[in-house]
Amino acid sequence: MRPIVLGAALMAAAPLAAQQVVTSSGPARVAVTIYRAPDRGAADAINPAWLGGYALISEEREVAIPAGDATIRFEGVAAGMLAETALVEGLGAGVSEKNLDAELLSPRNLYARAFGRPVTLRRTDAKGHTREEPAIIRSAPDGAAIVQTKAGFEIANCGGLKDAIAYEGLPEGLNARPTLSIATHAASAQKARVRLTYLAWGFDWQAHYVVKLAPGAQAAEMTAWVTLANGDTTGFAQAQAAVVGGKPKFEESREEPEEAQDLVLHCRLSPVPPPLNEAAPVFAPPAPVAMMADIMVTGSKRMMAPPVVVKEEVLGDLRLYRVPMPTNVTAHSQKQVALMAARRVKLGLIHRADVDVGAEDGESQQARIRLRMANRKADGLGLALPAGGVAVVQQVGAAALPVGEGAMEDKAVGETANVEIGTSPQVRLESRTRRINDRVEMITATARNANRWPVHFESQQLLPDGARVISASAKLGRQDGHPLWAVTIPAGGKVSLSYRLQLPR
Amino acid sequence: MMKRRAANWAPLLLGAMTYASGAYAAPVNAQGQVAITIYNNDLALVQDVRQLDLPKGRALTDFADVSAQIRPETVTIAAPGAAVVEQNFDYDLLSPERLVDKGVGQPVTIIRTNRATGVETTERGTILANNNGTLVQIGNRIEVLGDMDARLVFDQLPEGLKARPTLSVTLDAAQGGRRPVTLSYLSRGFSWKADYVAMFDEKAGKLDVQGWVTLNNTSGTTYPAAKLLLVAGAVGDGGGGDGAEQPRFRPTRPAGIVGTQAAAREQVGDFYLYPIANPTTLAQAQQKQVSFLDVKGASATKSYWYRNAWAATSDEAQSFASVINFSNAREGGLGDALPAGTVRVYTRDASGAPQFVGEDNIGHTPMGSTLALKTGEAFDVKIQPTVEKREKIDGAEWERVAQYRITRDGKAETVSVDAPKAYWRTHMAYRLTNARAVPVTVEVVQAGLDRGWHDTRVSAESAKGEMRNADERVWKITIPAQGSVNLTAQIDARY
């Protein structure tokens, strides 16, 4: 016998029980501030199927509050709302309690609520004839339906009949979506402009930097974009949108919404193992990943000067980047706005390979390529740069070809960013260690450049604890507590370094 | 146990006619006056006083609408003038399989449908067996139900199968009559915690705090108009229940000071009670919030904190943690004990709208405590620790590190063991930067100084530090606006 799943379409609409319930259907004004997924690294892309970030949503609503005790229901809030963060301001009388009703209207919940109640059984036989018959539900939805009909007690959907259940109305307390309601008590009826503020899951944003580079150049054209994504089923029209840079602490774990279990009427009569002594909780399988329909990317003219650039603002120890005009933050979509307009930026392109004394010898290693940018006005920057991906492109003919990709952490003004964008097969380093005696070693390192232009090369000398460099063939600087060999390798040339190492006793 | 016979059908049908006209009437709930005491650790005591009409002598009473997550071993029943004979918690649930199983050997009606004509024929028969297929006997024939295009209709539901887990109690009453029967039990599926909304004004140094109690009911049952009492504590979890995560090793967060003032609240044992004034409906799958604290203008300060593990170099600058410090003392503070929960901090942006700037969890906090909330990492205040140099300090000094006393043939003898005393000197440099428009004071913690020798020394430092304990040295440094400070320290240790 084929199980059927009862559709909610069978339900007749019915009024809710009369009570002082005021429904606010939607906000008059809304602001959405999006925060990055707390555990997503600077280099990791947004996962559009499961947005791990969150948003602060702040709505203004016109509500007519009746005199006496009343319940105000807020509709059209984000489905990912964290109800414990909800804050309602602007009610003169104050809020005595807030409720989030999460018991959802589903075939199974409807069946459970109809226990012991009369329903209509629509029975279709093998010939396709349909007849309706009154019945009373006698079992809970676990397992399958057992109903009482005129004939006696029988199992729905058994013995050649296909049964559908039609209910007489909607029970109280079941909602189509999780719904926030507040209880108010007002002395007299009044119209209020209420501000509702809450955090909600299912948002994310990411910064992307694009650096257009000429080989060997000391400056580049840089643009940056903010991509913001809304994975919620609720969209926000004409919203004041902003994103927050920095790392606020946010430790909520995103809980799966309580999965509405299916109601399956099956007719399997063979014995099943007797129930366990402990009524073990039944875990629902994980929710299917929400499909992201209609991913909409705006701002396609990426390399042209964009008309709109987000406005930076200090927010305590964080940074707020505000989209300067109202915008639609549509459900299941992402959107791009410029973080900064194209500008010329001074930067250094450095090839880097370290000498790890004591590690394996003689092997040639590829240099890693780093972008070095000082975040200051003099070099064309000097603004708080939020963490994000960095793409390096090079103009070849008409196309800007990607030549490297990396990521950058949050960079405050005055900091220097080192962004590793890839490894170079053209620039290599070899090093050798020769033992002179118990306490002295001789190190030689050779760096080669096969490019048709000179490169800046840096190499940290990672020494054993307590070791000292004596008589180096080139002047060594210091970086991160290590001796640093910084040199320019000519086009198609090589440079060498040698020094003695005094080891501790 | 009530037997539901087919003969009972007529009044039910009549009932159906009246129902059919409109929505459901309010669901009939068997609960009486319910009081629920909720603890922090998924535990609640439910007390349910029901007015029951008990017959004289022994009788079985079903208690419907108890929590679906009841712990049946904790049920107690008090009925004046009646004694409890036995209590049963039935979880043998009614399902098609169990219905047929229990129906083996029973007469049933078999309705057979002719596939070609759709005509139904009704016969009486008996279920013979239900083992991987159902066998029925009709007269002298034995057939397999699955091959028959037939369905079974039972005259009655078998005894002992319940639609949902049910508590049933056999009571022996000396006199018949109506009386209050108190049912109390422990249940899972309830929890509560505190949620605080803190509006922080850094310039004014003020903090407005609203406290909300957040209740969750996932017990599977709705309790209309229940009296609620919340206990700020966890019982029976063997300690460690102050509501906040316990650090596994040393505290890796800025520390507060625990207070000793008593709040003006009722206590049970060592726990504070938070009663909720009016009877409240606690619906299944509902999260409910009730206000319990609203304080405006408590003083609060911002500070910065960073803890470096031993000898760690970062090739990139690390953010200081932003910390908000305030007190819940009577004077200048929030003036109440704080139940465990989450504090979410908001700050107004340039347009005056509140924006979320981070959150932190607190444990149950007695009144008079100083709290340090770590709300996130500062964008503009950073530190880059570097191990500049490590060198061995050679010395001719030797030290007796161990001395044993051995008694041999009744004669005590002392054995000394000498080991070379070797120190490593580590030169640490910390580059502190502040891109903010105001000077900030930061707290730098260098940890990992104590590894069991207890003799690590800081032999030189660029600013005066202080040993907070054997493991941690703390420097308080002011970094000028848009400036930087280099802090250096020379640490002599055995490793």
C-alpha cells in the first residue's frame, strides 16, 4: 500500500478564537545590519546554501493598541529570528511578556491536535469512486492513523482504500511561521509607533578586494566590493542596509528549526519490535539545505567607477559600513555594493622564501608571492579595511586575467597588510648547511629569478634557539624576531648569502 | 479501563454535527491548577491539583495531559482520604501494528472490495496470526490479508494501548466524593535562562540594562494559566553548575570579582527564586520572555585585554579583546543578583540607532560583583608580540635541586643530587598600536611563565609590570591616540 502524505490544502479556513489580538502585518521602516559568519575565515567564501552570519533587524511599525489586555502579533519578521534578542520600544504601557510560538501548522500537528475530534474521511476506492464519511481520530500521529467510523475501529489508508482526512477548522496555537507576540496592558486605546529590534540568522557578508597589477610595478589600481546575502524567506524592501566589520563576539549556535515531521498513513500490519522501556526521543533527520533560488547579483559593471560607495563609520570597537540609500534586501538573494571606488595604491610585491636552518638541506623551494600594502593616506589607502578576499589581476590585452588570490584580516589605519597570493615557479631558493665544528655552522643560500623583470626577495633566517649569526656576506635586517635577508634579484639573475652560525653550548 | 464499543457511536456522531459548524472549541484540558518550578538544567517540578470525583473503594484513574517528558519514577500523588495502590505509566502506543497484534484471536469485521465493480462485501472473521503478514480466518477459509483487497474493522480498541503516554493510578478511597488530588512529578523539556540587553554609551560611561527571563517549553504539553517559579540554579548535576562554561585550564578571559551582597530576593537553599507574578500560559514549543530587571545609567567602562601564551610570535598584529566593566553592586551598579545568561551589548551608531556590538555569557552572579564582559575584538587596537631573541645564560653556579633522606641499616643518610642550573633568557617585544581618535589603556598579559619551577623572573621590562599569579605577568599601558607603544620584557626561565 502506498503511503500518502496529507496535504494542508484540505483544511478549511476558520477564524481564530475571539480575543484582543492585534496583528501588525509589516514594518513601515526597516533597517538591516549584517554581520559576518563568526567562524568563517577571511579567505572563505560565503556559503549561499547555509549562511552562517546574522543580522540586526530594526523595524518601525504602526500599531493600534486597544485598551486593556491585548496580544500584539508581529507578522513579516525574519524567519531566522532569535526571539530572545527581541526588543520592543515605544509602548507606553511596557511589555509584560514576549512569546515566540514555534508550534507550526503542519499536517502532523493538525492531526495531533485533532485527537478525539470528528473529522471527515474522504475515501477513494480502486475504481476511483470517492465517498465521504464522518470519523473520529483515535491515535496519535506516531505510527499511522487509527480512526473510528460507523463500522468500528479501523486503520486509515488500508485495504484498497485511499483515505484523506479533512478537518473542520484550525485549532488555536498553530502558526504558519514562528510568530512573535507580546502581551500588553494599556489604560486606553492608543496608536503607537513601535520599534522592534532583533537578531536573526541566515545572513552574511564578505569584502572582496581587486588589485589590478602591472608586472614589476610599485602601484596598482584597487577596488573593493561588499557582497551581502540574505538567506531568509523574508525580504526587506527599501531598507537601510549596513554591514559591520570587525569581530563582535557572537556565540549562539544556530539551531535547526524544529522540523515539522511528516504525517504518513501507512498500512503495515506486521509486528514491530515492542516499544523500548524508555520512550527514546525521535530525532528528525537534518533539514534539507534550503535551495537558494534566484541569486541576483547587481553591480555587474565591476571595473567602472561605481556611483555608490558605502559610508564608513566608527561603531565602538567595530566599523559600520552603511549603504547610503535605501535598498531592497530581497529574500534568498545577494547584492554587491562598492566598498571603495577604484584608486591608485602604492604596494610592494615581494617574493618570500625562508631558510629553516636544521631543516632539510639543498632542496630548491618556490618563493611565495606577497602583496604588501601600508594602510595609510600617503599610499592611497588610509581607511579601515574589513577582512576579505584579495584577487590580483593583470591586464593582458583586453582581459584582466587573475594571477593570484589571497585573503586579508581586518586592517586598521596605519597597519601593514601582507597578503600571500600564491607561489612562483620562477623564483626559487636553495640553502646548504656545512658543519665547521661543534659550535659553528656555515650557511649558504642562493635565490634565482627566471622572470624578465627584477623581483624583491625576502628571506627570514629561522635559527635554532640561542644561535647567533656571525660574519654575514650581506647586511641582515630583522623581521618578526628573525634575521632578514632582503635583496633585489635582477631579471634572469641570482644572488647569494652566506654566514656563520654560532650555536649555544 | 473504559471500553469503547461501537454502540457508543451515536452520541459521538451527534457531537460531530455540532462541531461541524465552526472552529474547534477550546481544547478540553484535564489539568487542574498547575504550578511549575523550573531549574536551569532541563528540569522542572510540576504540581497539578485536580478536582476528582473518586468512587468508594479501588478504582483506576487516568491522568491525561501530563508532560510528555515526565520522569515517571518521580510521580507522587496525594489524595485526601484515599491511598495509592499502584501507579502505572503506559507507553504501549496505539499504532496499526500494535492494534493488529493485540487483535490476534479476536473476531473482526473484514470488508472486502471488489476491484472490478467497487462493491464492498462484509464478513466476520478472526485474526489468526500477525507474523510478517496477517492471516485471517473467515469461516473455514484461511487467507492472507495483504492479498485480499480487504480491510479490518475492529469492534473495540484493545485494552492497554494508549494514544499517548498516560499515567494511570489505582486509588483506594475510603469514601466516594469530590476532592483535590495533588499530582506532582519532575519533567524534562523545560529550561530558562536570562537574556540581558545592555545599551552601552562609551562617552558617558553609562550602561542601561534590561533583563529578561527566557523560558522554553518543549515538554510536549501546553499548560494554560500556570503559576511559574524560576530557580536560579541547577540541582543534581554534581556541581559545576554556575551556568557558564568553565574554563578548562587557567582562565583565558579578563576576570571579574565575585561579590558578597545579598539581593532582596527569596531564596531556596543557595539559589535565588524568580517568581512570575501572574498565572501564565506556557504553550508547547513556545519561548516566552518575562521582564525582571530594568536599570538605567549604571556606570561602566571600556578596557582592552590581550593574553599571550608563552613565547608566541605573531607575524600579523592581533586584536585586543574589547571588555566592558561594570558592577552589580547596590551602589553605582545594577543592584541585583544576576542569573546566568547572555548579555548582548548595543551601541548607538552615528544616526542614533542601536547596533549590536557583541555578547558574552555570565554565570550566576551574586550582587556586589564586578563583571568584565568580553564583547569582541577591537578593530583599531592591536598587538603584535614577537620573540626577539632567545639566549642561554651560562653560569658556573650549580644548584642542589634535590635532597633525599635514606635510612639504611637503621642509619640515616642524606644523599644530594646536583644538576646544572641553566637559564634561557627570552627577549619579548610587543608592538601596541591604536588607530582610534582617543588614547586607550590596555592590559597585556604574558602567560606561561610558570611551568612547575616557580622561579621564572622578569629581569628587565620597559614598563612596570605586576605578577598576577605565578604564571602571568600583567602590564597596563596607555597607547596615545593614533599612536603606538613598544613594550619589551626580558624573561629568564628554565626553558
